[in-house]
Amino acid sequence: MTGGTVHVRDSSTYGTQWRSTAGKSGPGPWKKLGTAERQYHGGDELQLVEGVIGSRSGRRFPTELAQD
């Protein structure tokens, strides 16, 4: 976490996947996270291994609220 932003980078051999669940039509498709760092927003999910999913709630951090 840097400056109130959650950053995620995959360093596993499994190939962590992510998807956004914030869309109007429900969860988006799973995509490979890859080695590039990406921001982890409210409503995003990470599939660490099959059956283990980490999800960020829609609640925003104080620094995110201040940026708006």
C-alpha cells in the first residue's frame, strides 16, 4: 500500500488472476495478473489459487476519499 493505494504484483508460479466485480452486468472475466503491478480497487477480486479468492470491499480508504 502506497499513499492509500493498494498495489498487487504476482510473484507466484501459479499465475494469480484478477477480475473486477464492479460492473453493472456482474463480475468480469478472470484475467492473468502477470508481472506488471496494478492497482487493486474496491470490487476487485484476486484468485490466488483455485478456490482461494481475496476480495477488496467497496469501502474506500481515507486517502482515496480525500483524493475525490
